[in-house]
Amino acid sequence: MEEPFCRMPPEWAPHKATWLSWPHKLESWPGKFEPVPAVFAELASWLSSSEEVHINVLDEAMEAGVRKLIMEMGHPELRMERIFFHCIPTNDAWCRDHGPNFVCRDADGKTEKVILDWEFNAWGGKYEPFDDDNAVPSRVAALSGLPALKPGMVLEGGAIDVNGGGLLLTTEACLLNPNRNPSMSRSEIEESLRRWLGAEKVLWLGDGIAGDDTDGHVDDMARFVNETTVVIAVEDNPEDENYLPLQHNCQLLKGFTDTHGETLSVVKLPMPEPLFYEGERLPASYANFYIANSVVLVPVYGCNRDCEALAVLQSCFPQRRVVGIDCRDLVWGLGAIHCVTHEEPLIMGCSAPVVS
């Protein structure tokens, strides 16, 4: 077996930047698009207090409108000089899934940053068109001057989570779904994850949460918070449709071991009270948080469990400021904060993206 070709840093490793794709597809938030850009502006403002923010926009007119919105909001944490815009067209705003996957590659005694250009097929061909989204990584690579490598496999960023120590967390419901890579076996998928992301061991969970149109993305329920600790969303109400799958995944996690055979520390994270819009159950989860350099942005939903979830995550990140962002409007698009963000790690000695 060959040595791993690339390694993906964990999300808590130092970032150079966070990438966003600005929302513009009205059909993603049917009848409720109007408040969504302001949520993105709040996210960008908070993130600018921590690191650079790179925003994909359709054209110069959109850039001007986004600049105006962000500046007029006047967020106290805003650092406008850290926000950069790129005319990179997108079909939708879910940058976690279509954005550039920055990884490390060791070559000739040096570590370099490269972009993995996974195939994106809109979660099994559910939403067309998706050609611009699929082209985002290669366009970012052209902009930045970084190498772009094509693993030749469909993979969304929300389907995986890594601990930086050889573990990768995912779900059978998503990665083994025939609408992603029907010609690949489980062992072939594991080998691809090992080769391209440095996953020495893949930890397979089961089904995802109710309302999730991604076929069970792991970032809606279980996340590494350090190399040996996983937080898992757990529903305590036996009558709730999330109860059994989340309890099952929690039990699976407790039985997993790391690459040294040691059991993981499992921290329970509450689920928010069920959230509906026009009769549709939404995939609201506190696990869809995003770890930036100095802040952790957590989706909250205006319910009694918000404070408990924030306290749990603050205990996991004592050196970072944990901030709740109201995502009741955002989640109508069937995603939250982690779904719209993508980290660019800071890798010493690597070339930096062009930002002008």
C-alpha cells in the first residue's frame, strides 16, 4: 500500500482564510430569500475579526451590493480590509460542498498547499444545474496559482470530518449511496480517502438527521473538536424521528477507537427543538458549527436548548469565543453555518492565494 499522497488539516488548525459563496438562488429559500444575505453578512463580519474572508460573487455588480450590505450593517467585529471578492460564478451558496478542499502535500522535502478538485454532482443530481459549482475548485486554483488535483470521486465537504491524526468521520448513508460513486466499493472509497486526505482509519456512522437533503452529511450530527474528542448531536425525546438514528450513531462512536486503539471521548450535544417551515421539517442542528481562528460560529434557532448547546461547545473550545448566530432563516435552505463556509488552512512555506 502506498503512503498517503495528501493530508487534510483539521478545522481547528490555523486558517489563512474562510471562503464563502454569496447566495443568489431564490429557489434555495423559496418565499424566504430576502433575510438570507444579511445572515451571510453577519457571518462574514464575525469571520473577518478572525481571518481573511474570500467571497465568490457572480460579477462586479454583486460585489458592489455585497460590500454595501456588509458595511451598512456596521457590525462591531467587522474588519473590511480582510474581506476579498472574486468573480467566480456559482449555482448556489453551499461552499462547504462545492468549495476548494485545501490539503497538504509533501514533495521533495517540502510541504505545499494544493487544492483537491473533487467531483460535485449536487448531492446525487438533486438540483440542476451544478456545472458552475463543480468548477469552483479549479477556478480558485487558477486564481491562487495553487496546483489542483482531481481524485476522480464525488465528495462533498459536509460528508466528512477529520481529526488531523489519521481519523476521518463519515456516514454510510451518504458515501455509500449509489447516487455518488456507484462504481466504487466501500474499500475503494476508503482507499481514496486515505490517499487524498490522509485518512488512516474511516469511522462509519449510519443515517443522518430528519430534513437533510444530502443523504446524511456528518456535519449535521458529529464533529471532531480535537484529536481525541467528538461531539455528537443526541435527541432525548423517544417520539422524535431523530431519536433512534442519533442514539445509534452515539453508540457507534463510543465503540470506535483511534489509530492507536484508544477509545474516543464522546461529548453529547443537544438537538434543538423541532423546527418547521410551511410544514417541512428542517435539518436544524447545533453540530453545524464552524471553527475559525478565534471564534466558533454556532447556529441557534430561538429555542430553550440554544444556551445549553453554546455552553457545551464553549467548554470544547476554551481558547475561542463561541458565538450563536440566528439561523432560523438560513436553515430553510436546508443547511446552516458549516454548510456555507470552507476553511483555507495556513500552511507555512506554501504560496498564498492572490487577493487583489
